[in-house]
Amino acid sequence: MMDIFEDLKWRGLIHQTTADEFLPGWLGSGSRTLYAGFDPTADSLHVGSLLPLMILRRFQKAGHKPIAIAGGATGMIGDPSGKSAERNLQTQEQLDANLAGIETQMRHVLDFECGDNSAILVNNNDWMSKFSYIEFLRDVGKNFPVNVMLAKDSVKSRLGSEAGLSYTEFSYMLLQAYDFVHLNREHGCELQIGGSDQWGNVTAGIDLGRRMNSVQLYGMTCPLLTKSDGSKMGKTESGAIWLSAERTSPYQFYQYWVNVADEDTGKCLRFLTELSRDEITELDKAREETPHQRESQKRLAEELTRLIHGESGLNAALKATEIFFGAEIDSLTDAELGQIFADVPSKQLSPSRLVDEKIGLIDAVVESGLSKSKSDARRSIKQGSIYVNNSRVDDIEYQLTREDLASESVIVLRSGKRKYALLRFLD
RNA sequence: GGGGGGGUACCGAAGCGGUCAAACGGGACAGACUGUAAAUCUGUUGGCUCUGCCUUCGCAGGUUCGAAUCCUGCUCCCCCCA
């Protein structure tokens, strides 16, 4: 069994634990059960959830049993930690749909069918919803001194803010704490992991375990995955990077990691991949010496895309990358093009236009939406920024014909470096 | 209520009778360079049946061979005095 604690430490994944001295030996001497919580606010996890998920995976590979808890109940309330304003509440239907989506994705990262230490996914709504308000206050609430709760950072910061803190959000801590106690009782779970902003909630659970059941539980937090400029990893101008292919195509996902800044890449490799120390050290060196090769970014992107989208997803992303960065496009199928250009707008035209009517390049560029007027299209072509199937065409008179089809029925137009549009000649 | 200034292309801002599709700056787009970074350099930035034609300078009229530029009315904005 590998030394999980040592590995986490080397990767910089241990921010704080409740038992620094004790945990290494404890983890090394048997299979333990641990859990991390995931917030079901959407039907897909995003890059932000990748870090705790990977930590669970590391534990599982080291022989421990991971529990992922989807906060069906807590998700209805919203964790105030690190949030500046009150959350919107979610409906039951939304939550159910979200949970289903999330589970599918977790299966890529955690093994749910490997015997004793199979991962399990539970929904805290299953036990929380059985509580009556009175019961909860009597059994759980009375174990929480308000003065201790008020001292937690997550509460303090919100009390001082203009938005304030509702009673509902204030209660969040009790729910998460009770989750831990419940999992301990039902599954023998003894360790909770979470981001460093979860410290208050984690220790609340440990306290509750001691008070209710006289058990000793443990907690471990990891650093938050942030960029060197302090912003969150996994966000772009156009929104979050998701783990579902429907929301973020494998190509976009791959590209996100290829474009990680040099300063952040080392951290990402350590935090999010399972590459060995030697490999990571080598990549660090390569990044230092030949930054323009961007070997480590490519490796990072490759590892993560394969994990989340599988070998075929990775291949699609690589093929798309090749094409989006200039490779000529020909002898592909409609299906392949459809996958590669999943994110690209397309325009359907009648096939007869290719044969009988002849479609001039200028008109094609306008119809595809790449240019807003014919004058604009004419200028673009003259300036050499229009490409048909990725080869430049600077002849204003050019007419598209069947010869220009890149697949059975598609011609790929491009303006400039990145802007693509598909013309589909179908009835 | 009185006095003054002003509304120009995506934004800021010149132009104040013809050579104005309208200087200049920013932005945007493209080309070169490059590490799918940044910077830099170059070009483009109303439309079209494109070496020419058409429509634009708050709105509507007028003067003139000719107006973004002059006149009249309307409208909106800013400043000063009440």
C-alpha cells in the first residue's frame, strides 16, 4: 500500500488536518473510510470539483473507501462558506436531475465496483428528510453552542457584511456536521476531506461526533485550486469549465488545460494528475528550459481529458486541436466533422446550390455569418483571412463546388485564426 | 425665465461651402511575428451589381451648380445667471 499521506503532502494537497501526528500511521495501517461533499447546484460538476474528487481517487487507490456525498438536502440551502450573498434555493426536481448527472461523471474518477473499498455515492436528503424540525433541534441542535458557531470564520465574515446571514444558512453547519456523524454510524466513515474553506464545517462534524456518540473523527482540508492571480481555476470569460461533454466539449476542456499559465501548471500537475514525482519533476524542468514547447500543459490536458472524457474523447480533442490550428481538412466524414466542430455554428443550404447555381465565396461567407456584409466579406478575402477547409483562398471570384466538400456534405469556412462556420449541403 | 455651448462613424474627437465616406486617438477585426501568452509592426473598420455608384454627420425643411459645413423650425444634452 502506498503512503497516501506522504504523497498528498508532497503534492501540496494538505492544508490542515485535525491530527497531524496521528493520521499518517492510521492511514498506513488499514483501510479507512472517508468522505467529501459535492454541491449539486447544476447537473454537472465543474473543474472546481475535480480536486476533491481526485483526492478521493487517490485515497481509493491507496486502499481506502471513498464516499461522495451529494448534498441533496444541504444543496437546497446553500453553504455560506466563501459566499458573499444568500443562495437561491433549488427545487426538488432540479436537485434530482442534478444528482443523476453528477453520478455519471463521478464514475469516470471513482471505482464503484471494486469490492470492499468500492466508492459509494449517497444523498444526504435520504436521511435528512426523515427528520422533523423538533427532532433535529432536540438531537442535533442542542449539541451546538451558539457562541462556538458564531466564532467560525464562515459565519463571522457574513455577519459583518451588508448581505447578512439568514437563519437557514446559519444552520448549514449543523446539517453538514450531522452528515459526518451519520456516515460514521452507517458506514464507519472516520475522515472528512474538503477545501480549506470547509474547515469550520469539518470541525463542527468532529465535535458533534464526540458529543453525540463519543467517537473520534478526523478532518483534512486541501488548498483551494486558484490561479497565480488569485482567481478561481476553471472559470473563463465565457463561463465555467464543466465535466460533462454536453456543457463543455472535450475539445474545449482539453484547450482549457493547454492554456493554463506556466506559473499554474506545476500546481495543476501535482493536484490533479496521477503522474509520478519523477515525471512531474521532469515536466517542471522542461517548462523551465523550453517553455515554448509547453510540454507540461499538453501533458496536463491529455491526462485530464482522458480521465474525464475517455480515450475517444481525448482523440476527438486532439484531432480537433490539430484542425483548429491549421491542419488542412479533407477526407473526413460528416460525423467526424460534427464532433470536431461541435461548438461551431453551422448553416444549412440546399445541395443544388453547389451544382446548378454556383455559390460564390463572398456569398458563402456572408451566409455563414462570418461576415456581416458583402463588402466586409470582400475585404476579408482580399486581406487573406478567409479559409476554405483551412486553406487560404484570396480570390474574390472563387466559386465553391463539390470539389470543396470536406466530407459528404460539409464545407468548413474560417475567418481569421479561430472563427469557424460550417456549411451543410443537405436537403 | 435670461445668456452661452453643443449633438459627427462602435467610443472619444477634428472638420465649419466644393479636393469628405469624413483627419486623429481608442476599441474591434485581420495579416506578419510568436509559446494556442504578451508585446510589436502592417492593414482594414457604411453599403453595393466595386477603378465606379448609392446612403450617412440629432430631425424636418430651405439657400446654393454644390452643404457635415450657411438659413429656418423642431428636438435632445451641458454650463452660467435667475
